[in-house]
Amino acid sequence: MALLKEETQQIVKQFQRKELDTGSPEVQVALLTQRITKLTDHFKAFKKDYHSQRGLINLVERRRKLLNYIRAKKPETYTKLIQDLGLRK
């Protein structure tokens, strides 16, 4: 499930560090979170879509690795990002 261009621009604008930032770990995590949310909604209608489930697992793993990186490098950014995205308590 790909994101629409407008959705991507809105997410990038919200989580970017500076003006032309599109690839920082915070932006990547936010984009992955949005894609994961869309795929989860997709599975409510198509329970036997096993090929997409594998893709979902890959997205979750990539997001986990990026979050671990952010937590190691900038703990205060990590906690703010987690709160903004509503991932954990």
C-alpha cells in the first residue's frame, strides 16, 4: 500500500529537522508508521493476503531498527517521536 504524494509531503513537513530534510531517521520512521497503519487496515478486509503480510513484517523490522538507532543516538528525540506517533506508552 503506497502512500499518496500529499500524505507523504504532510508527514515529511511535520517530522523534518530542517527545510529540505526528507531522509532523516525521524521522517523515515513516520513514513513507515503510516504505511504499516495502512497495511494493517488492508488486512482487516483481506485476511489471507500472506504475501503482503511478509512485506508488513519487513516494514516493522525496518522501523524497529531505525527506532533503535534513534534511541542510541538521541534519546530525547526518541521519546518525542514515540509520543508524536503514538507507538508506545
